[in-house]
Amino acid sequence: MATFASVNPARPTDVIGSFPSSTASDVDRAVATAGEAQPAWARVPVPARGEIIAAAGTLLASRKVELADLVAREAGKILLEAGGDVQEAIDMAHFVAGQSRAAWGETVPSELASKLCWTTRQPVGVVGMITPWNFPVAIPSWKIFPALLAGNGIVIKPSEHAPACCEAFVGACTDAGVPEALVQVVHGHAEPGAALATHPGVGALSFTGSVPTGRAVAASAMESGPRLVSLELGGKNAMVVRPDADLDLATDGAVFGAFGTAGQRCTSTSRLIVHPDVAGPLVDRIVKRAAELVAGDPTNPRADLGPVIDARAGERIAAMVDDAVAEGATVAHGASALHPDGCVGGTFFAPTVLTGVQPDHRIAREEVFGPVLAVLEVADLADAVDVVNSVEYGLSAAVYTSDIGTALSAVDAIDAGIVYVNAPTIGAEIPLPFGGTKHTGNGFREAGTRGIEQFSQVKTVYVDYSGRLQRAQLDNRPTPGAGDGT
Ligand code: NAD
């Protein structure tokens, strides 16, 4: 059987493990196995499913230190952020477990006598999941816990950059009591992903990743059969800083938003849209802080900045920075690879600040997915919002101001799934919906009470116990002059 290695991006000679390159037949087997286990799981009462999910959360909490270490080694996230990744999964477990004892549908008074109307949720059977590497525990948890609560079987194909994290997460679920056959993991890159997306036994496909891959996967998934397809894709997130903003606060937000996780979050701050009156002092502060960030092995608690995921990512980021300079941007800081001690072969990129960026520059329009902040100077609030909205993405945005009217006007006008006021573009919390507008998604939201929607079908039920034919819209609201239809 062909295999591939998962390596530490900070030190690629550190091999995390070897994993099977799953084929389309492996995907067939996985879908069949999960599909056979699913009906029994669907018969487990929802609160009892919730108790098992809560137990998984408790187990994840007891394993948080070792899991965070694995996230740091395999995905290159610094320990603090790796711990946050695991914490998100713990929080998600307990949030979803709570939903098991909350409202499950709607009941609505009927317009007719002796008639009941309600909705309930049906599992879709087997859910196919394709996940990225950058939240290698959190994102599987966002999908797996609500899908389990809804009564489904699961086949997940994690990123080829984070197979061990997914195995460790699924292991905690099965150790907590989720039936082993119910959650199947297949590994590899495009082949198993494409096979899963188009498999006739998959009732819902949930994809998180880049826009180009997501578009292609969704098109083939829709063409090959009727199923729910949900997409959580990339971002080109902007922070708007108005002249009345607290510049220290904005500096903290920009540094964390742009350089946290080495800029490899879907919600990373990629554009700073700042009023010209405060652009100089704000950029000076950000550059000073960027220069102080310590790049290093993510498992070293002193490291502030981990690697980018692989050499290809490093080359892509460098090329985008070169293009920005060619288009007229100025490098205020960074723009080069870094080689921290003890990280031989690691792909580190310096926290980079580019000034003089214009809205039509490539660096202002395309997702970089690296520690690069493009600074655009815009005076008028409406113009700043236009620049925020001028890209094809619509995930997250932030506005920094001390004026409530300015803040709420921006909230109204920004076209994005998530808007922060005086907080960076990163930092979503579990109980609220997560997702974006435009090409960032297709309308579904993860997390929050709506997280279950992409993994279940709503069934509307009418029960008439009057013992006679009752006609909605006809019997109680006859049209004057019309017959009775008999
Ligand atoms: P990617 O699109 O390269 O890969 C995502 C997944 O798709 C991986 O599992 C990959 O193996 C698989 N894949 C690749 N080609 C495929 C194909 N032809 N058929 C089926 N599957 C295929 O993304 P990535 O580099 O892993 O992650 C980074 C991207 O994810 C960024 O664009 C980021 O913004 C986005 N992201 C979005 C969210 C969100 O919730 N909106 C969250 C995290 C990351």
C-alpha cells in the first residue's frame, strides 16, 4: 500500500508518522462501514449521543497538553495557539452536548383545528468531510460533533499536512464511546478527497479549504448526486482603522491578526485600511512589534512565530510579496525567509508589512495565507468600506474607532460574515455562527446553533386528528365568489 509521511514544518527531518495514501476503493469501504454503523447510532436518543460527545470533550481536556504538542509539531502552530486549537474542540464538544437537550425543531400553531405542525431533524446518513491543516483539531471537531449529534456516520479526509492530529482527535471520540465504525478516516490528497466528494453514499459533503479547491470539489459533488454541500473557504480580511482609534489597541490587534499563526488563519488580517492621518504612527508601531517577534520551533514556549506549512507555501508568499513590490508597494518590514536556530529545513517567513498598497494590487485582492500585512491608506469611511468590500471574499473584518456611530455604520455596510469592533479579525467563539459571504462560502454557517444545519435535513410534519379533510388556505380563508372545489 502506498504511504506518505507527515513531517514537522519547522524541522522536516522530524517525521510525525506514515499514513496510507487512500484510494477510491478505500473511500468506498469507509463509506460502506460508516453507513452500516449509522442506523444504530441514529436510534440512540439525542441526549445520549450528547453525553458521549460531552465525554469526548472531557477526554480531550485531559489530553490537551499532548494534543497541543502534536498540533505544534505537525501543523507548526506555536504552543499557545496549538492549545487554543484543542480548546476550541473541547468547547465545541460541550456546546454541542448542550444542544442535545435544547430545542430540536419548531412547533407552530396550525391555521386549522385539531391539527399539529412541527419540524424535526433527520440525519443524512454518511457525511463526507474534507478539512484543511491549519486548525487540525478544531475544524474536525466543528464538523464531527454536530454531525454525530444529528445521528450521522462520518468519513473524514483530513489535510495531508495534518493526518496525525485528525487521528488523535477521532481516537479521543472513540475512546469516549463513539462507535469505532461510525467515524472513518481516509488519508491523502486529491484522489480520496475527490472520491469522497462524489461518492453516491455520501448524503452531505462539508468542505473547508481554499476557494479554488472548494469550487472544484463543490461542482463535482453537486453534479454527481443530490446532497447537501457546505463550503467554508478563504478570506481576505481587512482591519479598518479610523483617525479616532486607540492606536495601541489597533497595534495589538493588527500584530495578532496579521502574524498570529504566521498569518495562516482563514480570518488572518491581510489588509490594514487606515486613515492617512494615523497611518505613519500606526505602521511604525506595527513594524516595531513585528521586529520583536521571535521565530522558532513552535514547541518552544518562547517562539512567537512558527513556520509556514511547507516550502511551496513559502515560495508562494515570497512571490506575492515580490509582485506587490513590482506593482509599487514598499517593504516596511520583513519580506524574506527566516532561518531560526535548530530549525534546519524549516520554512519560516518574516512578518512582513507592505505600505503604499493600492486596492487593485494583487496583494490587496488575493489571499496570501502567510504573515503579510498590506497597508492601504483611505481617508473617507465610505471609501474604506468600499475597499473592504471590493474583494471576492467576505469572511471577517474589523473596525477600530472610538465613535459608536462610526463603528455601527461600518458594521452595517461591511459585506462579511463576521465583523469585529475594536478587536482583531481573528477570535471567533463557539456559540456564534462562523462563515462568510461571497466566495468564502455558500451560505451555511459552522458552530453556533446553526452548525447542525449542514449535517441534517429538516422534516416538516403535519398531523391532522380532526377525522375529516381540512384544507389549508381554503377552508378558513375562502375567496368570495369561488366555489367550494368539490
Ligand atoms: P486546500 O484547499 O489546499 O486543501 C483543503 C483540503 O482539500 C485538504 O484536505 C486537501 O487535501 C483537499 N483537496 C485538495 N485538492 C482536492 C481535490 N481535488 N479534491 C478533493 N479534495 C482536495 O486548503 P489548505 O491549504 O489545506 O487550507 C488553507 C485554506 O483553507 C485557506 O484558503 C484558508 O483560508 C481556508 N480555510 C478556511 C476556513 C473557513 O472556515 N472559512 C478555515 C480554515 C481554513
